[in-house]
Amino acid sequence: EDGRYVPSSVGGRGSKDEAVVGEGTLRPLENVLLVNSGLPVFVPRTQDAPLMTTDMIREHQQVLACVGTSEEAAKIRARMQTASLRSDMEAFKAANPGCDIADFIRWYSPRDWVELEEGEESAYLNARGKLSRRMDAEDNLWKTTWNGCEAMPASRQAPLMRFEKEGAKVMHYLETLSPGDLLEQLTAVSLTGMFHALYTSGEVSEEETPHVLEGILQCLACVKSNWVTGLTYANLVCARL
């Protein structure tokens, strides 16, 4: 129940009698053994990928573009781009003590575990195969990330998504939203809500659906053609006067 697993001494070549405790395990990976110890490979419990809105993706891309081109900037960019990968690697290491990056690749990216060529010897005791050329490169980002992370179950990792921070951003956005931007978003919600209400009410048949959609699109085109870019509260006050 606590996600810990104590394997028996049964294993492939290279297995040891002493117990190895894996933390944060979810289930065994069927018919896959650790390349060095021959113990079962366990799928770890991992964090959910953070939810990203269009605004968050745009902000993330802007930060990546602004960090610069120095060696330190490259390290910062790599950490930002591999946050989720690092989290999964840490969880995998915690669930599979003594594991190798080859074990992680076979679970996480099976396409990068390739067959041996004819006459080629395996570099691992309990697996026949090798890393793909891109994964075996010395400067591969996955290798660098693997070598730089420690074993840490997902339950003890820092969350990938800072919910309080993101919630504060949402509240700030709503507090500073201009009337024009608010009207734009309400229009989109109203039009889609209108179509959903008509479609689920049974008043609109399958045959009539294209015509209803066409009417909604015409309404949207009308709104767009009369749109006032950068509409603000001051504009509305002046218009009323």
C-alpha cells in the first residue's frame, strides 16, 4: 500500500540475495528485468503532467527565448525543458534501486531500445539489445538528466505545477481584464453554449445542424467585423456620453 516492494532473491544473472527495497512502485513491467541485477523492473508512480493553457505555453516559450545563449543559460533552458522528464527519472530510480538508464529507456521510450546487429555482443547481463544511436550519444540530454538526478518518489518531489502560483496569476488576469477582452471571451462562450443548448435539446436535427452552425459562424463574423480593437472602460464611457 505504501508503494514499497521487496523482491525475492529470484532473478536473472547477476541477482543478489540481499533484499532491495523499491519506493513508489505502481506495478511490475511485464517480462522486463533490470539489465544489471536481473530483478523485475517496476513502473513507478509519477506526477501528472502539468496542465498548460495557451497563455502558459506562450509564457513558457517567451522565458525560454529570453534566457540568453551563454553556457549557464543553456543549463537553465535544459532544466526547464526536462522538468517532467527529470521527475519521471527520479521516480523510476526510487522504484528500481540500482537501475541503469537502459532500464528507464525500455519503459519510457521503447523505440530507443534497438536490436543487436549480427555478431554483436550485449553490454548488459540480463537484456539483449542496446540504446539507439541518439540515446547513446555522449551529449544526449536524457543521459545528462539521468546522471544529474537522484532517486526520489513522486510523493516527495516538488510539484511540477505550482497551483497557488497559477491560481494567483488567474486572479490577477481577471482583476485586470479590459472590457474588450471580457466581451471577446463572453462572446465565444455564449456562441458555443448556444449551439450546445440547441443540439442537446433535441430541437435541432442532424440535418439541420450544418445550417445552425452556419448561422453561428455568420453571427461570429458579424461580431468580428464590428470589433473595436483595444476596447477599454474609458472608450465605453466616451461612447455612452
